[in-house]
Amino acid sequence: MTFSPARICLRCATLRLMSLRSTAGFPSFARVPPFVRSSHTRLLSDSRTDTTLFVPVPVKASVNPDIDIGVELTSVDLKERKDDILKILNQFYRRKEIQRLGIEQGLDAHLFHQAFISFRKYVLESESLPADLHIILSDVLSENGHIDDIFPYFFQHARQVFPMLDCMDDLKMISDLTTPANLFQEARALKRKIIFHAGPTNSGKTHHALERFSTAKTGVYCGPLKLLANEVHQKTNDRGIPCDLVTGEERKYAHPEGIASGHVACTVEMTSTTQPYEVAVIDEIQMIKDQTRGWAWTRALLGICAEEIHVCGEPAAIDLVKSLMSETEEEVEVREYKRLTPLKILDNALESLDDVRPGDCIVAFSKNDIFKLSRQLEAQGKECAVIYGSLPPGTKLAQAKKFNDPKDPCKILIATDAIGMGLNLSIKRVIFNSIIRPTLNEKGEMEVVPLTTSQALQIAGRAGRYGSQFEDGEATTFYKEDLPTLKQILSNPVEDVEAGGLHPTAEQIEMFAYQLPDASISNLIDIFVNLSKVNPNYFVCNMDDFKFLADMIQHIPLNLRARYTFCCAPINKKHPFICTSFLKFARQFSRNEPLTFDWLCRHIRWPLTAPQTIKDLMHLEAVHDVMDLYLWFSYRFMDMFPDGGFVRQIQLELDTVIQTGVHQITKLIHASKEKKEVVTPESDDIMVRKLNGKSAGKMSDIGDIITEQQEMREQRGVTMETYDDRYIDREPSSPKAAEKLLRVIYPNLRPEGLTSELIKEGILSVDMLQILYEEWKEAVANSNTTYGNTKKKNKKSKRKTKKS
């Protein structure tokens, strides 16, 4: 018997098909049950895996070759029968047997659907298909083949669309965080002694740990704030013990020639896990539960190479530290301390600023409340110091020194919860202006959250300090109705710290990127967090800020390690100017153009003048943060950010300017009121958060939009927004609040109009509307002028025509 070449090739194609099935783990005939579980079957069997995070990789349709082998073999041109092919593919998609086989091979409903859409597009749009697939489709069309025979080719395509199907086991192994202690082999080689100094605020726990730190030959102090690290650095050097300072933005060496000392004070994120020490002090260990920074305390606790590790913090963290150390087979010695001075919760609220007395600290949770209170107090002739989170460290210290100085007429402090740690303050009475904190949820909406017992104790505990003029502390509320609630909060036991934070390292993300080269770094983070496995003592920290920066610079060409470093930068994403600066840094870096001192001065428009209004002051604070950002990068990319020393010098000058502004804050408030300004730092952030949401569209456009918005304002000289006098102390921090403010400013605006709708959606903010209004008014004025000039010209031309 003789066979035609086409039959021989068809037989070869059939053998190829059987080979494909066997290598893919399929039974010889896909339509014959039972389905045998292959190695792919277990890939996505874990119900925790969110497959919607897997972004499909586009597969290009094949172009028209010189010879279409499939057509030569079958004499069937599939391009002429696309409608029939579409019917076959849709029938293939709907078959329960095929869907079940897809699940067996790791394709859940979402992945199966996405892979099918791509496969169908590939088949219908390709000029020519692979010969074996062409033959199978021709057989199905002529009813000589079974529709199930398409599956091996479909699955082969699915593996191209979702490459993680071939490496899921590797990805899960990389993201396995069940034993994080094993990441620190140098520490595991030591037999470390753990001493837990447990006690409330003002109990002397940190003092005892630092005494041991000072007597050691070598030591490291790990603090939660730059202020605390700087304080330990200064006090240790004052005692004649050389001590270096290491923070994200600063390096100070005790030795004049820059030789490393045996002692170092650092922020906890900068802790070395390879340098050996005799003693290490980890302060505020309860922050290991922090949703964004907790990983740094976990890393320090598990990874520091020290013979003795002194841990300081709330008793609520004792059980967790013991549990973590049991995994490393290290014992924990607990030393408990009691508060050195009494703290009394008063039975009467303040109720009126007339009853404020020297040594009082009023704690508020928004800048506007701080500005309002300081204005009211100084209207009564009472000078006050002001401390809030976004102030530079030097300004905070200057305000604290002013308040603590018995000879200074400033006897009252108004502050946010920034006083909770990091500052030594002589406070007699802490007065809670509110016992609830406004916070923005993930949707960008304002939520009101009560203070936790830990937060309330941390703030109230600042009243009364051992060795100061006010040793006995008192706490109360401003409003009478809040006092019973405060007493209840403070009487509740502090909840135990149940878990410590973890986050992926640069090396783990690099390994993920090797397996998934087409995924964005934000997508890699999402997949890592979703696949990660942790034991009950740990949790994966919130990575939203990291992903926000990753999405912002996704369109900028950077290598993976540089991109990861940029995404770790500590920036305030609520301020458009800081976001703009970050983007410009990334773009300049990607062009391999060094960011020089002159370049930075042009960007921030140095030198800057003293602030005339509150908004000017806030802009100076943002510029200070941009300088911090430059310094942070200068220690990671020294060649590209070469002028850290010069930037440090002008930052000190700027700190002095800001201190002057804060000292004259009442004058700034009055100036703002005369100009009818309103402080709306979050209004621009509504747009940023909107873009960061699922409805934002392309995330790569965020950077361009923010940059363009900021540059347009700078060109117009717009630094402030002018609103109704009554709203000087209001800030529309949600679309709903912005809509209410809009009703006051534009009472005749139609509620069902496009403007109101854009405000509701959070796409347009009130300050943006004000700028648009000014632009439209200017455009109308220009058009009227042009129209008037044209009308005059027309009249003149008519007169000339009549005369002629």
C-alpha cells in the first residue's frame, strides 16, 4: 500500500500530537476519562491563590509566510472558513470535559477564559498556523477529528500566555516566609542573649538598655525615628564614647577622618545584619506590628549579629518576642519597669482655652485644628509652641526647646500625636482635643477611628517626666463628653502584639522577575504577597506605598534593582510637588544624567524666601522633604546624586527659615485669612488616589499627569487657592467634603451638572475647579478683547470702503 505525501505528513502530525500530550501530562486521547493528574494539576489548587493577579502575556499572531505548509498538506485554507472556525472554538470553550481538563491542568475559570480569548484571537488573526494545529482544525471541520483534540494546542498556548503555569512551584518556594529566621545565617551561628525591658512611657526602660550599650566595646542602637537616633548619637558622644549616626538621609562619623566607630545609632530600617556587635538595643519593639514598617523590627530582632540584644517596649509584645525567639532556640529574659512618676486622669475636662495653664499640651489630629487653636490662644496673649509630623526634625527640636525653657515666655504646646515618641518634653497636663482620628481608607474616603489603648497611653504618658519641673503628669480632654470615653480607653488592657511584619527582599523580587520577565514590579509584588505563606507569628506588611511608586515610574526605563530602590524611597505621596520631584529624579536618572546641585536648585527655585502664609510654609516643608529625598538617593546612587554635602548645607538654611515661619505662625494664619486661603493639602491627593485605584486606567500616566498639573501651577504662579472666609479651617479631604465646600463657593452651580458629577467621583477637586475657573475667565476676557478689536477693525474697514 502506498501513501500520499499528505497522508504521511498527517501521520507525522498525529505522532507529534501524541508526543505533545504525553509531555504535557495528558492521556493519549484527551476525550477519554479518567483525567490523569499531571505535575501542573497542583499548581493552582490552593484556594488562596488569586489568579486575577496574573496578567496575560500577549502572543503575536504569525505573519504570512512564503509557503503555508498546512494548506499544502490539507488543501484547506482556514482563512476562508473563519466563521466555521469561530463556531468550533466556541463549542470547544463550552464543553464541560474541556473545562474540567483545564482545571486538572491548573487553569481555573479566570485563567481558562483569558487563555481562550488569546487562543481564539491567535487562531483567527494568524496568516498561517503551525502545520499540526492546521491539520487538527481541518480534520474537525471535515468531521474526521474530534474537537477535544484541540486541547493540547490550546494548553500549549495558555502556557505562553501565563508563563507562571510552568514555574508556580518555584514561585511558591521563593515566596515561602514560614521560617524568616533562616534568612539570617550569621545571626543563627551565634548564641544570642535576649533581654526584654518592658514598661510604660517614662519608666526608664530605654535608659537601662542604653547604659549597657554605653559600657559595651561595640554596640548598635536601633530607633524608630531620626530624632531618637540623633539623640542617642549626641548623648553617647557627650559621654566621651565615639558613636556614629546612620539614617536613611544622613551619615555622621565621630572620627574626623570618617573612620567607623565601635558604636552606632541608627534608624531601625538602616540596621546592619552582617556587622557583629557586643550589644544591640532595639527600641519601641511593639512597632513590630505596624502594617507598613513592622518588617524592620522583625528583621532587626531576627537578624542582628550581637551577643546581647536589649529589646525595649510595651509588655504587650513580650509573648510574641518569646515565641519568635523559641523558633531560633534563644531564651528571653524579661525585666519589667513601672512608671517613675504618677499619671492622673482628671475628673474635669478643660472646656475653655481660658483655663489653659503653663505646662499644658493640647493634642489635636489635624493641622487645621492646630492652626486654629494657636490663633485663638495667641489672640488671648498666650504664646505657644507648635509641633506636627511634617515639620523638619530641626524645627521640632527647636519648638520643643522653646517649650521646655523655663525662661521662655512660651508655656503652652499644641501638637499632633508626633509627640508620642522622639521628643523630651516637660509637660504637666496632656489635653486631648479629640479622642478620634480622621483617616483615609483605601477608597479615599474619610473614616473616623477611635484611639486605641496603646495610642492613648503613649500620648497621655508624655505628661510628667522624671527629673523635670513637672514630674507628676495629668491627662484630660478638651470636651466634657469625651472624658468618660478617654477614661474607658485608658482603663482597657493593651491588646497583645500577635504578629510581626515581613516584606519581600530585593533578591526575592529579582528571582520572581527572572521567572516572570514580562510582569511589572507592582504586579510581581501582588503575586508575591498572594502566594506568600507565613506562620501565625508573622504577616506580610502593606505594600501600597511601594506599589504606588512602582506604578508611577512604570513607564520610565530603569533596571530592576534601581527600580526596586526607587520604590523604597520614603516620600509623602499626598503632596504633588514631592511626587513631581520624585518623577523628575527618576527620569533624569534613567537618562544617566547626574542630578547636580545646580539642577536641584533650579527645580526647587532656590533660594527661597520666608513664608508669608500658611500655604507658603507647607510648600517649604515639601521642599525640605525633597531635599531629604535627594540625600536618601545620594547614599544609594552616589554617582548620580553627587552633591549631598551641598544639599545638606542649604537644607540647614531652609530649616532655619521654616523655624522662623513656625515661630510666627499666628501672623501666617492672619495673612492667609486676609488672602482668603484654605489649606487643602489632600485635595490634589484625591486625584492621585483616584488614579491609583482600579478605575484609573493606565497607571503609567500617573507621573505625567501629576507633573503636568504641578508645572502648570508653577507657570501660572498659583500657590494658593482663594475660598470663602468661613472655610479657612476646613480641608475637603474627600469628594463628599469637596462637594459641600463647592456648594458654598458656587451656590448657583447645578447639582446634576457635569462639574458636580466630577467632584462626586473625585476626578475634579475644588482647587482644580478654581484654577479652571480662573483660566476660563482669562480666556473669555481675551476672547472679548480680541472680538472688540476685530469689531473696531471691521468698522474702520467699512468706513474706508464707503469713502473709496
